[in-house]
Amino acid sequence: MSLFTVFYTYAEGSDDKRDEHRPAHRAFLRELHDAGKLKVCGPWGPEEAPGGMLIFEGESATEIGELLDDDPFRQVGVVADRAIRSWGIVIGAVG
């Protein structure tokens, strides 16, 4: 298994959609966390452009992308861009 970072960039003007669909988005991510796929996630700080970062453990970027295709934020157009990259830890540990 490898680690992958996912960078979400939210669509401009998506504030209302984010508020409306945030509970479903978080429930979806909680399921991935409970299944051991999602290690940690969260939004960028308030001084950053809207979006967030997620760290996954999986076999491939394709697998992670397929999992995230079902994210309610993606399905309703909140996620304008998604970048998935393999990632290696040099110091420290995740989960």
C-alpha cells in the first residue's frame, strides 16, 4: 500500500452548495476513514483559496480517484479541481 495526497480546489461561488452538502460530504469521508482508506483530511486555512487536502492509503491513484468520484462535493460541482499524487514520508508517520 502507498500513500496519496489529494488536493481539492473548490469552485468559485460554491459557498452555498458547500454549506448545503457538507454533512453528506463529511459522512462520506468518515466512511472512507472508518474503512481505513482515508488517513486524515481537512480544509485549507481561511487565508487560502477554498479547498482542502486529504491523505489516503491505497494501491494506486486510480483507485483513490474512483473512491472520490462518489464524494457528494464532487457530484454537485463543489470540487472544481482535484489533484492526486503519490507521497512518501521522510520524517514522522500518518495513522
